[in-house]
Amino acid sequence: MNDPYQNAGDYSPSEPFDMAVPLTSGGRRLDQVLAELLPQHSRNRLQGWIRDGLLTLDGVTVTEPKRKLAGGEQLALLLPDATPSEEIPEDIPLQVVFEDESILVLNKPAGLVVHPGSGNRQGTLLNALLHHVPGSAALPRAGIVHRLDKDTSGLMVVAKTLEAQTDLVRQLQARTVKRQYLALVAGRLERSGGVDVPIGRHPVQRIKMAVVPESRGGKAALTYYRPLLLFPGCTYVECTLETGRTHQIRVHMAHIGHPLVGDPVYGKRDPRLPVFARQALHATRLALLHPLTGQRMQWEAPPPEDMRQLLEDLGYC
């Protein structure tokens, strides 16, 4: 049986390691302090990540490992999920929506894992990118800057150059990347609204996310929702993310009593709901500033066949 928690991650950048630089570290080198904060990684590897533009101090990207710290700065490091050079390129078909010299926008099918992990070393989006974009092996995570859960379909943007990747990460952190989802949720939801509660690791089930106070490590999360169609026992909604936490939509909608239909982690079995083989969630719209030109660009992908069939079965034509 497949583990429903495996390869978790909503449409979000990889969760960064972030904390305040100790005041006692004033005057010391950045790479030295970082090596003490992350002893599981070698200093050479940390220096490489700094040079690759994966670290910010007080929101500003820093690329000099020997930079002297004042103490008290807010540090954020976007930890790579995999080393592309260790993975194998695979000729996996990709549904490319847009591509130029800087970025690639694709429509990910449900069932495709984004990053290699335990039990999924091959057949992932990263493996496909190594084949489709030859230079991606030189980029952290092969240019991937955010995730979609394995069983969530829809739009993703991937960087093809380090400059584009750095810019996209900054846009995601600044919340200027706009993304909207379509979802089918349990229950009758008649009014638009928002869910503004922090999300963090579940205090007991650590592979699961939950609403967690910021005082206990939760991070600010904001989701807006708008009902589109009402069906018996469920509602078709549009969700807009202002933040990008892991499983954000799934956690937030479950929190207000409307879990996603088919969600094996946050949903509940209800004989009144339609049977669906995955969480009914699709990333339908993506907008961002082009990293090279600064032009505002937007793409849209209609829901895939399984979600369209689900709506038809509910009576929508």
C-alpha cells in the first residue's frame, strides 16, 4: 500500500531553515556560524549553497561565505532536497506549457513525484528535468523552486539558470508569485472567506502538518477560498494562496470543517461523498514576473480528466 504521507508538499518553495543569528556570533564569519547551526552538513557544502544564492540575511541574498555577521540577523537557507548529480536523467514525458531560455512552466499530472526520496529514486520530475534540460544538473534541485504534492496536479515553474532560480526563490519568499487552485471539498460552503492560522509539523505525527501556534513553531499561513459550484454533500471551490506552506490548502480546509474529497491524510471517510482516488486538488493558475525581462506572465491549466469526470458524475455538464 502506498504511504499517503509520502512525497508530501503542497505548492510551495522547499521549506527553508530559518532562525536568528545568535547575538554572541557578532564578528564571526557566516560559514563558520552556519556550520555550527547545521552540523550535519560539511562547511564546503554550506559554502557552496551560500555561493549558489540559497541563503538570505534579513531577506537579502548573500553569496559571500566569509561575510562577517553583526549578530541578531534573521537567517534563511533554502536547503536542497536532492543533489541532481546523484540522480539519473530519464525520458519522462512532460506537458510543457511555456519554455524559454530562463524558465519552464509545466502541467504536472497527479501521481508524479517531484523530488526523489525514499522508495522513489527514479521516475520523478527531477529525473525528467535532468533529461529535458541538459544544464539542470548544475542547478540546485535541477532548477525546482517549489513543490506540488505527488497526488496534486497542475502548474509548476522550474528555473533553467541559476539567475532565474535565485530570482524565483526571491519572488516566492516575497509572496509575489500568485497561484490559484481548484478543489472539491466536503460539505456545503456558501460564502467566500479566508483561513488565517499558522501551520507547522503535527506535534505527534511528525510526517503530517497541522494548525500549530507560532509560539510552538507554526508559520503564518493565509488561504482565501471562493465557492464556485454547490453539489449535494460537497462544494467546488477556488483557493488562492497568499503563503506557501506544506499542505496549506489541505490543512486549512480541513481546519474549517471542509476537508478535500479523496484526501487520505486530512479527510474522513464519508459514504455521502463521491469516491475519488486522490485529493481533489489542481493548481490551475500561476502568475509571476519573468526573471529575465520583469514582464508579468500568467498561465492557466484546466482541471485534468479525472477531476472533470468527477464533476460530471456530480451532475455538472
